[in-house]
Amino acid sequence: GQNIDQPTEMTATEGAIVQINCTYQTSGFNGLFWYQQHAGEAPTFLSYNVLDGLEEKGRFSSFLSRSKGYSYLLLKELQMKDSASYLCAVRDRGSTLGRLYFGRGTQLTVWP
Amino acid sequence: DVKVTQSSRYLVKRTGEKVFLECVQDMDHENMFWYRQDPGLGLRLIYFSYDVKMKEKGDIPEGYSVSREKKERFSLILESASTNQTSMYLCASSLVTGSEAFFGQGTRLTVV
């Protein structure tokens, strides 16, 4: 498998900005995904990075540095509904047909 | 929109029972996956399939088997359910080129 590390928990207040980091070790990197998962629900896709740099999508942005094995998810103008678990997942070039390796998730709590 | 549907949202079974979890996707995806999700352990891959009648073991296949007789349907089978298989089970599908995975709503299985 792959070694994917992300913080277990984070807290922030409504309207603030929060950055969730993810580090990974893989022999053949082929893409990094971020998913959001609300309690009791299925993960939903947020972003995908395969090249270095920042991908922006509304209030959410994701950054990748392949040389450092590092990504972050940036959430701006936090809202209460952003309270969820955020999953980092890496696809390895050597893995069979696109399977993803998931981190354990970061539980984000947004306070009013 | 891609839709991945799992047959049950909640399921309670007795130890020793044979359990079938069904998953259907409607977007002609080649890849299908079964994960289990447990607190503190994240998403762990049980089995995946890249074509009809094809299957590959994931990271924790023991105690499980799968069946893929049709492209749109991927079944997870617990041959003899045990209490340590109490978990949230998530099915996912993706195109073979390794695009994002789409998840079903999950089945919360309790084995008593």
C-alpha cells in the first residue's frame, strides 16, 4: 500500500479559512483526490490534482507539490455545512487500473 | 449524473449467516470497488473488479467474496458473518482510465 498522512481533527470558526494538509509516499504517483464525507453519508468528490500547482473551485482549492509528496485542501469563507470528514486519496501508477489509496480522513468541525 | 445504488442502507444479520450486499451503477463504468469504513481506520479496500467476471483482492479480502456477472452489478458476499464484520460498507465505481470514483450511499451492517 501507500503511506498517506493527514491530521485526524481540525476546528475552525464560521467565515474563516482552513488548510487541511496531506502527505504521501508512493512509488509511482498518478493523481491525488480530495473527497468530502458528511456523517453517515457517502464520500463525494471535491478535487483532483495530477500536476503541480493550485486548482481552484469556488470556495475550495487544492494544491499539489509532487516533489514534496504534499497536498493541501483550502476551504475559504467557512460555513457550518462544511463540518465533515475530508479524505485525501492517491492513485499509484503501478496499481491495477486506477485503485485509490485513502488516508484516514480529517474531521473538520466549524463553530459559529 | 452517475448513480451508484446499494441495495440496503441498514442491515442487521446474525453470526454465521451468509450476507449479500448488492451494488448497481448506471454509467457503464468498468471499475467497481467494495470498501469498508471503520472509525480511526479510514476506507479499506476489500475487493475490486475491472470487468465482468474479473476480480482482484484488495487489502482485506479475508472473510469476503465478490461476484460480477453483469457490468453494472457488483456483489459483496460475507460467507459466514462474524461480529468483527460489523461496519459501514461502501461501493464505488469509476471509468477504467482512473477517473474519480463515485460512491454509493453505504450500507451500515451490524452482525449480532
